Amino acid sequence: MSRVEQRLSELGIELAQPVAPLAAYVPAVLDGDRVWVSGQLPLVGGELLAKGLVGNGPGSVSVERACELARQCAINGLAALRSVVGDLDRVVRVVKVVGYVVGEPGFTGQPAVIDGASKLLQEVFQDAGRHARSAVGVAGLPLGSPVEVELVFSVSPA
């Protein structure tokens, strides 16, 4: 078992197969020493874990729950990464995270939500998990998801 797979196991995380694309794209692309992971939704077993707007209103997804959803997006991104590199120990560093959040009008807590993904990556890859990041508010996401995360990794040669 690789070092990263061992760390995932310690965190109680088992990577499933990559989430099937919703349209005409692939889950991840290896280009030289970079892996570009397509936007990942918080899907488990093909089911979206939550729908709706992030905020404090009735029926909204709480910031805490949205943070958990962003974490699941990152887990799905690791599965997509593994599908193109095989061994997650090839990761040299997490380069960039871009997170999208659908919030209630006036919602400005996107950074707190995307911390769910960022913190997971730092737990898994330690210093190599520290990355550049953007957290963006958007009007809508596929399937009504409240959050989506895309990732860029630097990897060593096979």
C-alpha cells in the first residue's frame, strides 16, 4: 500500500472509482507533470449528497454541511487523479484548487466552504497539500449541487 493510500486509510477514506462524467469530458487529464482534475461534485454512489443554496435560510445547506460536501468533492478528485497516475505517491504537490459555491443572495462565505477541500488535501499530503486557491460564488451548478471543486496536481514521472 502506498504512503498516500495508507494516510487515506488512517483518515477512514476509501477511494471509489472516479465519478462518471456528466457530459463530454474526462475526469482527469495527465499533461506532462500536471494532472488537471475536472470539476467534482459531492457524489457518493452516483447520488448527489445535497442540493440547494448555501446559507442560513430555511431549507438552505449550512456552511458546515457545505464544507463537508467540498471535502467529498476533493475525495472524488483524488479518485479521478488516481485513475490517471495509478500511484498517489507520485503527487509532488497540490498546485491549485478552484471551488465554486452556490450561495443565498449576499452570501460571502465561499472561502470557509472550500476549506473542506483544502483541509483534506493538507491532511493527506501534509506540506505538499498546501496550494493556491480560488473560492468563487456562482449562480448555479450541475444537478443543483451547492458546491463543485476542481484540482491541479504536480506529479513525478511514472
